[in-house]
Amino acid sequence: MQRGRLLVAPGVCLYNKNCMSVPASQMWTVATYVLRQKLAGRKRYPLVLMLEPLFRCNLACAGCGKIQYPAHVLKRQLTPEECFRAVDECGAPAVSIPGGEPLMHPQIAEIVAGIVARKKYVYLCTNALLLEEKLHLFTPSKYLSFSVHVDGQREHHDFSVCREGGYDLAIRGIKAALARGFRVTTNTTLFDGADPNSVRAFFDEMMELGVEGMMLSPGYSYDKAPDQQHFLGRARTRRLFRAILSNRKPQWKFNMSPLFAEFLMGRRNFACTPWGMPTYNVFGWQKPCYLLQDGYADTFAELLAETEWSNYGTESGNPKCANCMVHSGYEASSVDFGFGSLKGLFAMSKASLFKSYPDEDAKALLNEEYKPVHSYNPLVQIKTAQESQA
Ligand code: SF4
């Protein structure tokens, strides 16, 4: 499961501070950064560094391709110095810290503090099982957000993460973080069989809790994921997101580019720009993206120079990319388009201002009968590597 995805883009209403899901300072930082890259004539530039300090996790989700590594890999982790070197080398204005579960890293507070000190916007992606007990290690800052993995309403989330009680613990962590003044967002991965009505009700729940914004992504079919049956193809992804994101309630706030949301709904198309969200982990700089592993580079410059980028993306004909619509490939594309031309700026402003997307056909999709996977499949609690060894 792609859990640590991005989240920096301007999913904001520019004119009403009550509907902002990304602070203006963050949006300004991203906008001026992109403009600088454009003025410098850089064709490929990073927007968000995906920094994976470890692959260990205290969950073992059926749709995840990260925690299936052998024990000797799961034991490895990046040092704070390695993390800082990657942040400095990459230069992206935002850093997403997925995993694994980053809160299991013994030096995670030092890593986060060092990146915040560099004035990078950090999204610490967590399943929140440890959030409440680790909160005291962190200091609230406009540069730090906890991006809590919640895949939907209680029953759906517990099924998705293969852990009964996972939802309640995540909500408890969210409440505790909000009470201590932290920025909190959610990240949600949707698989085939997701009930759009339930997802919309989930949006209401998160807004009532007071989260800053929600980030959505379709699941990507990792080769290593135990559950290979429920990944979405492109047509089904567009249908699902059209049902979910059309006829939006005004109170819903999303922590993602409005143009990326339109891409998911099938309203526009983008080519993949995997260099926009490069991944650094215990193996090095991963080629070409967060999802695929076609080798590693020692430096970010080497990654940019030596990856055969034309072999990737839907248009490339690469079967591994055929159904992919995930953030790490396409959200940076939407931000690049949004800031890259007057046409893009107009489209982004329009999408930020007129975000209800009235659509009668999408309403009809909500009346269809959905059979959520958890309604005919029992929840199978998969053991984590640590539990299996015990
Ligand atoms: S389309 Fe291919 S290269 Fe692009 S993010 Fe998806 S899997 Fe990675």
C-alpha cells in the first residue's frame, strides 16, 4: 500500500481562509519553488522527497508492498545524518516520511527536528498506533504535519489494515495530536469494492474531528502485496473517484492538488513525472519511483541522470505502469502544470474556487449497490514480522 504519499500541493481556496487545507505560507513556498525551477529551465525537478527511514511496521496490511522484506532488511534503518544528506541533496521543499512505521524508528524525533530546522514541510506518515505515546517527542510547528493513515470508516479501515481496533487507535492518536496543537491530515488508499457512500461519510467524520485536510489515492498493485485481487484499474479508479468527489460538500477539505483530484475523477489527463517525488531509503535512491524498484542510485544527481525515464508512465507501454494513477507519479505532474503556464494557473484557480463539481450521473453512481470487500470476506489479521518471530 502506498501510505506515505504526498501532500503538498495547493489544495486550497485562495480567497477564504476558512476553507484552506494547506497554509498560505506552504503554498507560497511551493509556488515560488516551482517558478524558480521553471525560470531556471529545469525539466525534471523534485517537489516532495519520499524519505523512508525504515521498512519495519507494527501493522501488516494486505495491500502493502513494503513490509514483506526479509528480516535482515526490516532491521535496517537510515541514520539521521543519512536522512539530512538526502534532504539537502534533493532540495525539494517538502519531505514525506513514510515507511514502514516511522514512529518505530528510535531517532525519528531527531530526524524530524533536523528537517524542520531546514524549513522543509514535513509530513510524518503514521498509522497512529504509537502516536499518542510518542507525541511528547515532537514540537508543534507549521513545518510539521502528522499524516495519519485511515482507509475509511471503522469496519473498512480495520479490514484494510488487517487489524481489529486499528481505526479506534488511529482516531485516538488524531485527537491527541490535535489537542496538543499539531497539524494533522489523513491519507487514505482506496481499493476495488470501496463504497463511495461510506467514503463520503468518512469525509464527514474526519472534518468533524478537525483534521486539516484529507489526501486520497488509489492503491497500487505491488508485486509483493499479499492481496492482489482488489487493486483498481484506471477505468474503475475514475468511476470510483467521480462518485466520491463529485457533488462535494463545502466543508470537505483536501490536502492534495485540485487538479490531481480532477485527474482521479477522469476530468483531465497527465503524464507520469516520477522524479517529482523521488524516494530515498536504506538501499539508496530508488529507480524510478516510490512503487517500482528497478535499481538504485547512490546520489540524487545520479538518479536523475541515469534513470531511463522514457521506460515509465502509462504512455510508455510498461505493463507495471498500465493502471497506475498514484500520487507519487501524477500529483507532481498536476502541480507542474498548475504553475507552469497561464492555462494551468487558470485551471488551478478555477478548481480551487468551484469545487462542488455538480454531476447528476455521479449521483446515480451513489445509488448503485456496493458490496464492500469486508462484507463477504472475513478480516484476516496478518502477523507483523515481529509477531511472526515471537
Ligand atoms: S506510472 Fe509507473 S513510474 Fe509512474 S508512479 Fe506509477 S509505477 Fe511509478
